[in-house]
Amino acid sequence: YNNHKQTKMSEVAQTQQHGLLGYCKTGRDLPVYLIRHAQSENNELEHQLRQQYPDLDVFWKHYEQARSHDPALSQKGIRQAESLADHLKSVKIDGEKILFCSALHRSIHTAQHVSKALGVKPTLWVDIFEEGGMYQEKQKEIMGGKSNAEIEALGVNIDPSFTVGVKAKCSDKGWWNYPKETDEEAYERALAVVKRLFELSKEYAGKKVSLFLVSHGDFMNSLLRVFLKCERKLTRKELYLYHDNCGVTQVVINPSGEVKLGFLNRHVHAFTEPAGADTTSHTSP
């Protein structure tokens, strides 16, 4: 009993050292931290339009017409990303740290802040983009997205093993040259990303490694549903694993196929915003 009690007390102390990220014994297990990007200009627009148009159908009509296909972070989003980075600087993270981001501006911009805190450059993982891809309802043409050169200029590594996805493919002409992604295609992509993560858990077995993925709300919901083997037929109204901007979720996996949900949607920026400030955004794009 005393040994068990001492072990528990030791784990509590270690958890306090790790702060937001919690404590995980790396080596046998691979901790994967899913981070939703900070507030984008689209998220800010959504908040404004929801107040202006209480009727949901009217709101969506105006939002889809006004949204950007690849928004930057809002000023509030920049503060959120800085707050997250400041916290990550102050906590203990064991072993090697590997940081991934999508090719969307809001993910890259958030990852730039996280990168400074972790001391590692982000690597592009093309398949962790938001569901739907790059689209804008008022324009029917293909959006294209950032080229390899543009992504590298933002301080992101281009690793060929992560640049060819289920559908998207990075090139000098951009990474998205397709119509809007369907829900079925997005789910298949989530299956592929989870499969790749388990392959990485085998590759890093016996090593102290932590993975950080700066991704997007809807896609993170799909990833978790795949990890947790939720019934595919469940609609978003029946089950949606929501993340605030800069919300962090820990999933711990190992080569044997075990999955542990460490925590869901932890965040620090809510405590650094002015009193009364809105810290959530309800749409992912």
C-alpha cells in the first residue's frame, strides 16, 4: 500500500510539472497531442454573424458567402497562440518532440508559435487539414492552396513521406486541386491518419517521443471517433467531440493497438483573456 501511495504521489508531482500536457510515460506508449488552431478570421466572423443573425439558416447563408477559403489568425487568435506557447515553455516535456501542421494558414500560424515553445520546426502533414478542404461557396473554381515553396518560406519542413495524402498532394502548384471534400472522404482520411499514427508508434517504440498535431476542429472530432471506435453511423448531432480554439487533447497509443484518452479539450487561453471575453468558436473553418 505504501509503495502504491508513493507511486501515486510521484505521478501527481510529475503531472504538475507537465502542466497542461499532463503526465505520460513515454517509451512504451506514444503520446499524441491534438491541438486545434487558434481563432481564425473565419471564427471571428462567425461570432459576429451569430449575434447579427439569430436565425440559423440566415446565419449560415451569410457566413458561407463571406468566409475565406484559407483565413489567417485573428488578433485574438494570435493572443491565444502566444498564450499556449508561453505555457508550453513552462512545462516539462520528456524526450524528442515532433510537431506537425496542416497546409492551411491558421494551422501553420498556430504551429509557428508552438514551434518556438517546443524548440522544433513544424513538419507539414498534408492529410490533417480541415474537413471539406479549401472551398468557398460563392466561387466554384478550385482554390489551389499554398505551394511547397510558400509553405517552406513560413518555416515549415517538407517531408515527402507526409506530403502525399489520401487525396491532397503538395506540389509547386499548391496542395488542394479538388472540389469540396465529402463527409465520407473526410472519414476515410481520418482512418488513414490514425493508421499512420499507429505505424509511428511502432517506429518510435522504446524511444521517448511526443507527437504534436496542430489540426482543425471537425477533423479532430473524426480522428477521435476513429481512435475510440465510435459507430460510424452516429451523426454529429448525436456525438461531437468539440474543441475550443487552442484546445488540446491527449491520446496515448502503443504498437499493440491500445488507445487511452488522456484528456479532452484542455486549454489555457481562457484564463488569459480579459474578463467577459468570448473564448470559443463554434464552427471549425
